[in-house]
Amino acid sequence: MTSLPTSAAALLEALQNSVVIFDGAMGTELYRNHIFTNCCFDELNLSRPDLVEKIHRSYLEAGAEVLTTNTIGANTFFLQKFGFSDKMEGINRAGVKIAQKSVSDFHAASEKNAKKQIFIAGSVGPVGVDGENHLPDDEIVSILANQIRALWDAGADFILFETQTTLRSLKLSVRAIAALAKEGKNVPFILSFRPRETDVKETPVPLHDLARDFLALLDEKAYPRPFAWGINCGLGPDEMLVPVEKCVGLLDAPLVVQPEAGRPRKVEVRSISMTSPEFFTEYAKRYISVGVRGVGGCCGIGPEHILEMARSVKPLANARLKELEFGALSPSAEEFPPKPLAERSELGRKLAEKQWVTSVELVPPRGFDLEPTVEKCRALREFGVDCINIPDGPRASCKISPLVTADRIQRGANIETILHFCSRDKNLIGMQSELLGCAACGINNILFITGDPPKLGDYPDATGVFDTDSVGLTRIQQRMNRGVDFGGKPLPKPTAAVMGVGLDPTALDRQREVDRFFRKVEAGAEFAITQPVFAPEILLEILEQVKSCNIPIIAGIWPLASYRNAFFMKTEVPGVVVPDSIMERMERHETKEAQLAEGILIAREAIEQIRSHVAGIQVSAPFGNIDIVKRVLS
């Protein structure tokens, strides 16, 4: 690849070092503004620039860092159908100028906006529907080159070839770039494939095969190479996962993913469009977890989706991509060997002595009356449970302080807790203060998690801090256990935390999850708790992969309370996979009582299958019902 122009080089750097937010659909928004399909949407750059600018501005205000020009069909082949082929150059130039004005006005609106770098993608679609027509190759190359020239000369930062579905259309796109190179125009570009339903079903010619064939063609013909790749349109956020997973490791540059809204899903007698902003955001998180570096939307994805996604994904992704830089030890600081694991807590002793551990997860209440929770914990202690897990704002909801909850339980029920501690809500100073508070209260069992972005919860205007992630939190606690804080200053006394982390057996990118787990152990993790396990064989597979870490692993168990509960877990809870076989077992029972009994049986079967492979279990109490827990453990 030749050296990139300055703006494209800056975008490539952003894709390599962070996650970049692309915009959503243009056509959908034009239609929502009463522009109907008998109009030429691209020509609106000349006749309704105010409307196009309004849509660009809505995406910028939502958090988009890349604006895509309203020019996907602005080539002479499509424009001639509306009698506008003679206006091709003017339409494309206007498309860039409108985007530039939108960015200029956005920057002028506030000092904060002025600091944000925005890139303009010149949108170029295939010549013909799905790139299929009977024009000669050379004529198509000429048509594409003319449009690209107009966009580039007008000031687009790069060209985005969208919705490419055939090897022919891909080849002709790069030939057009090569033709412009002969004119001395070094035009950077992204090639974006359009998957089809066949990519989910694996037949015929799945997207990863098309990508592989095209990469081979690039190598063979020495064609210009894109500085990034894309996958857009064709499939909804959930369906898009299959081609994304298969392509992300195959492609040789950063990958940008822009799904469409997708088809409604059948839910009993209703068809429901599942692509809410939260649904879209959850899948954006999953794309990033498998290595995607740019996320936006296509047909049906609007500013409301981009807003939710950008606010949620950006800080979370950045936390995972940056490494903590610890302060050097001050002259008065000295690191001490940590207290032996068995001496830090009763849980630590059981783990060190390889005794079976039974834990129950109870969510803190919404109010401040903790007595019912403490009473449940007393009953669980008498039943023989070893400790109580206290989640930290699960699904970014507002509950009473988990630290206060843990303290009251330990004092009022005389049973140890495992406090979930996430990096979402506090900066590095606040997190250390909280960890010292744990030490002061004798809360010594801590499970470090990164946490859900607030935008996935009940408070859409809340912001996530994410100064670090679970790996960084573990490193901070390990240092405090040695008597030194994050900045290298001595503590009056070392803390004595037993450090736990999460492990997700159902992670989309299994290798990445395993690699992160090894990093957590290297950072100081001493035990792990898994996401709820509904398919024991999946847990056993990942246990085999991480066995060399040699730390005890506690398996998460969720007794399904009903078919509805199972359906919610399957479709709405991040990181939880409920196999179809489990859904079928739950669905065949008509009464809630029978469904609950089946859910408890499934949980007991899972425990039996994994018992010899794990150090213990964490049983969640659905809706705080500890009687269900007792039936699972009996």
C-alpha cells in the first residue's frame, strides 16, 4: 500500500488504536422525512441540501466520527434513470460540500465539538443492483472513476465502496482506483462487502470465501489495497455475527461493520422488530469483542441507534485497548509479599485447601432496606452456603451500594461475601478509595469485572468512566496487597484481598477470551467465576484451554424459573447462551410450576456434569427467590 494522505492516515491510526463510530443509514432517514422512493435520493444534494445536512448533523450529535456522503447511487448508470446523468459531477461534489458544512457547523457549536476529528467518506455503490449488469468492464471502470474523481476533488477524506456483493464488482472498484492513480491521484479507500442470508446458512459462496478469493486476486494482480475493510447491509445485527466472526481474522486490515436493521423476529403470535438501540448496541459490543475496529449502521439504523451505541461502546472499548501505566515506587515505598491466600479469608482458605465452595448470588435491592436481604443470607448460611455474591450494578441499573450491602450481610448474617467490583462508575482515584473501604470493612473477597456500559441499563444519560478494565483492576489490587497504591505511594498497611475475575465460556471469540483470561491470571487473579452455564460441554472445553493457569474456577449456575425467563436469558442478557435444546425442554411444559421444576432439574444436571472439574458453584437466585436455590442444592 502506498503512503496514505494525512486524513486517511489519521483514520487508519484511529482504527488501529481505538474504535471508530461510523454513521447510520441515509436513505432510511430521507424516507422518514417524506422523501419517497419515486425520487432520486442522490439528487437531493442539489435540490434539498438542507435536509441532507440535517441528517448529517443528527449523526454528528449522536457521536458519529465518520460521515458518509449521500452519493451511494450517484453514478451515471443510476442517475440516467431519473434524467440526471449530466449532473453526476455536481451531485457528488455537493454531497461532499454538504458533509463538510455539517462538520464545520458541528465544530463551531462548542469547544468540545471542535476537538473531535470527523472524517468524510465518499460513498460509492456498485454500478447496477448488486453490481450485476451487462455493461462492459471498461465502461463500468470509467463510470466508477468519474464518480470517485468528483468526490475526491471535492475533498472527501476517503472513498467507501459500499454493498459489494460479487468478485466482479470488487475487482472493478479497485481497477477504478488504479485508473485514478495513473492520473496522480492517491485515493485511499475502504472496500465493504455485503453479506447475504446465505452467509448465515453457509451456502452457497459464503462471504468469507468471497473475501478469501478477492484477497488472492489482489495478491495475484497487484491491485491497490484498501486501508480497511467493511461488511455492511444485507443482515441484521444478530445475523451479521456469523460473517463477521469468519472474516475478522481473514482480512489483513481493520474491519468496519455496519449491519442493517434486519427482519422482525417471530415471538409466539407476534412479529417483533428486535433492533432497538439497545439490541444494536449489544451486538456492537460483540463485534468489538471479536476484533472489529469500526461500527456503524446501514438500512434502518438511525441516529437513535448510533447515539446509544457510541455512548456505550466508545469508553468501554477504549478501556480494553489501553494499558495502565503504574507510577514508579516512591523512595519511602516498599513492596511486601502478599499475605498467604489461606489467611486472607475463609473463601481463600477453602480455595487454597481445594475444598468445594458453594456461593449464592443475590442482587442488592433498589431501596435502602437491607434487612430482607440479610435475613435471606442468614437462612442460606444455616443451609450450608459458604458465601454470598453481590453484583455491582448488573445491567447498569441503580441499586443500593454493593459495598454497603456486602458489609451489612457480613455483619448481620455472619457469612462472607464476594463483592463484584466494576470499573464503570469511578475513576482510578475513586476505585482505590473503594478498595481501601473494602479492606476497612473486612470485605476481602473481590471479583473484578469491567461492567456493562450505563447505556445498556435504565439511565441513558449516565456516563461510564472505564479508566481501566478487569485486568487493570486486578493489577491495582495486587499492588495494594503488597502495600503500594497505583501511584507508587506506600499504604500504611497492605490490603488482603482474594482476587477473582470472570470467565465467559460462551464468548464469541473464544481465543480472545482465553488470552484475556491468561492476562487476568498474570495480573494476579487467584480464582474465577464463570457466566451462567447451560451447556456443560462448552464449559468443559474452555476449562481444558485454561487449565495451565492453575487457579480454581467456580461455575455459574442459573436455575431457569420459567420458559419466559429462559427466553429472556437467551435473547436479552449479554454474554449468556441458552442452547435450543434447553429452550425445547422448558417450552414443552404448560404450567409455570412444571417449567420451574424443569429449570431446577437442568441446573442439577449441569452441576453433576461439572462437579469434578471445578472448585465450586455460584448459584443465582432468580428474582431473589432463595427457595429455588435450596431446591438446586438439595
